[in-house]
Amino acid sequence: PYRPAALLWLGKLRLDQGDPEAAQAAFEEAGSADPLGYYGLRAADLSADPLVPAFPSSRYTPGYDVVAEQAEAEEWLAGWLELGDAANLGELGPELAADLRLQRGLELWRLSRFEEAKWELEALRWATDSDALAQYQLALLFRDIGLYRSSILCVVRVVRLSPGETVLDAPPFIARLAYPIYYEDLVLRDAGESGLDELLVLALIRQESLFESLATSHASAHGLMQVIPPTGAQIAAELGWPPEYETADLYRPYVSLRFGTYYLAQQRDRFEGRLDVALAGYNGGPFNAQGWLESAGDDPDLFLELITLGEPRVYLQRIKEHFAVYRVLYGGD
């Protein structure tokens, strides 16, 4: 697991020694060793441009044929599952449709008893964990009712059961289910107003909550962008939010996205456009991020290595990885 990191730093060392050819070879080897991992992605960045920031800008370019892509995905699924016929693969099979956990869960969901519904539906997801077809069908059903986290987990399981090695080895429809663009209108609006990259915001949401609007962390962070209550109250005051604001409002997607993008943009401005430092501040606190920045200086790779807390370091790596997939699926990379 350390080889891509070692190769990245070998490449940087060779650059400092004035040997760009050796640096390029090391970067290319790192990229091949871990193409969708943080160090492989970062090496690919440096191979193209030694001065590239940790999170280069992208452009959201929507436009794809969902119907055609779904048909392609179901042909792919039928092929490696040896089903023969890909017709109606997205519809629940009779045994799955008759499962009492599904029936109870859907009825509870209809009654807005969401936590109880999730217990039932998650139990069914776990029970069908080794059945790729059931996981695919549940991914579609969960997507359609708005249970986005469970939908993503189902389709990620499909990818792991498939012959491919990464999500990008699966057809685009499958990959887009695993890396979706839910709440697209709100993301585009709030990212645009804050001057943030839309795909980076989507990568952050996927890491923070898997698009579950009712998510609550062990640290009591709330909602899609996992804003903690004291920060939420501070942002509400700074934005002049209506006085009726309360912590539970952070579970509302339009509130969480507005507050989260505002806070991330605030960190970006505080750290003079350094998105890696801004993200570390978003997760680990701006005071900590400032200390790591003072130790690392202008080198974003050294900055990552000098993060002294495990969670913010992994957080930066995961968002870089998610961002790369979003760029391929929606950014024209």
C-alpha cells in the first residue's frame, strides 16, 4: 500500500534534483500502481504539470442518455451473471418483492417513519449482500424513494461482485449510480453562488453523508454536508437567516447545502484559494489547518503528510478520489 506514495515522493525528489525524465517515470509508475487512489491520482497530476494544485478545477458538463446507458448496464449485468436475458432486470424479482422486510420498510417509509423504515430496508440490503442482481434492483428502488445512501451502497456492492476492479470498469449507468448528482439544482445554485467547483461539492457530499439528508455523525454533525450545530448557528447569524432557525433545519437539503458551501468557501478564502487546506479546515477545524499549513508551506503533498490527525488526512484522500471519478463521469475528463 505504500508503493504509490513512495513513487510519488521519488518523482518529486527527482524533480528537485533536476531530472524530469526520471521524475516522469516515477509518476507514471505511481499512476499505474494505483490509478484511482490518492497517490496515483496525485502522481498523474504532477506528471502533467509539476505545479498543479491538489484539487485542479473542473467543469460540470451534463448530458447523457440515461435510457440507453441503463440498457447497456443491464446487458453487462446479464452477461457476467449468465442470465441470458437482460429484459426487465431492473424490476424486483418475485421473491424480493414478496420479502416482508421490503413490504414493511416501504410502508413505514410511506408513513414518514424513516428510521424504522431504514432498519427494515437495511436489513434486506445486508441479507442480499452476495446477490448482485438483488443489489442492483434494490439500488434502483432505493434511489426512486430517496433512500440514497442505501442505493449507493447497493450499487457499490454490485461493482465489488463484478469482474471489474474499479467503479470505472463498470458501465456508466452503474458508475453514475455509485457517484450520483442528487440535489443537482441546489448543488449547482449554491456552488455557483459560492464560486466552488460543483463536482468538488458533490465529492464532498458523497464523502460526508452519501447523500443522506438525515445523516448524523458521532460528532453530531448534521445533514448532507455534515455541519455541526455550533457552526450552523454561526453561519445562520452571518447569513442573516430567519430567527426561527433551529439545529434540526440542518437536515433540510437546501439549508445544509447553503450552509456547507458557504463555510467551505469561507475556508477557501481564509487560506487564499488552497482547496486542500480549506477541506482540511472544513473537516478538522481551521485552527488545525492553519498549523499544518505553516509547517508545510506551499507544497500540497507535504501538507497532507504533515496532517497530525488521522481523519482529516483520510478525508482529503477520499475526496480527491471521489472528485476524480466525478470528473470522469460528469466533467469530460
